[in-house]
Amino acid sequence: MLSLNHKYPNKTAFITGAASGLGAAFSSILNKNGWKLHLSDVNLDILGNFRDTLENPEQTHIYQLDVSDKLSYETISDKIGKNIQQLDLLINNAGVGDGELFQEYKMDHWERMIRINLLGTYYGCHYMLPLIEKQKG
């Protein structure tokens, strides 16, 4: 496997939905390749357990984040921005899937999915892009 650390040394990533699935897979690959990680998930206990399984857990910071909560996202981005020199990669991975027949699908399920999958992605770009642009690289 290509070592990303040699191609992209000293890089930092922020990943949402990092406790499982694709978020955990992205996190594992980047961690093995020396990236500094800032991982978030709605479930901090599961995220903490996942971090403990990483090859380099000392390079990983974790945050509890409901991506649909704008104020929480802003708070975490401020916290990260004060503690890092650069942010090179944002992986807006957090999301939910759901489905039923249209006639049976509850409105609150649809609204929750939009808040997480659409607004959560927008908040990630809105709050993390300035950290990426700050490095001018």
C-alpha cells in the first residue's frame, strides 16, 4: 500500500462520523500513514474505543459532535482552530440512511435526515474551510 505519509508529510484531517463504517476506515488509513487526526462522532464512547484501536492513537483527538447542531460545530471548529497549525483534509462522512414507502414515511424522520446529511455537510464546509484556507497551501 502506498504510504500517504511519505507523499503528504505532517498533514492533519478532520473526519465526522469517525467511530464506524467509512469514517473509521478513512481514519485508520490516515492514522497508519502518520496523519494527525481530529475525529468526531455523535457517540463519544464508541469513538474513544475506536481511537484506542488505532496504530498511533496519540496523534488523534476526539470530539463529540452532532453534525446537525450548528452551534456545536462552531464551538468545535473554534477549538480545533486554536490548537492546530493547519487543516489539510475535511471528510464530511457523518450521515444516516432511512427509508419507507412515501405514504408511510414520517415527516420527523425526513427532517432529521436532512439536518444530518445536508445541513451537517454544509456546516462542515462552512466552519472547516476557513481552517483549510488559512494555510494558503
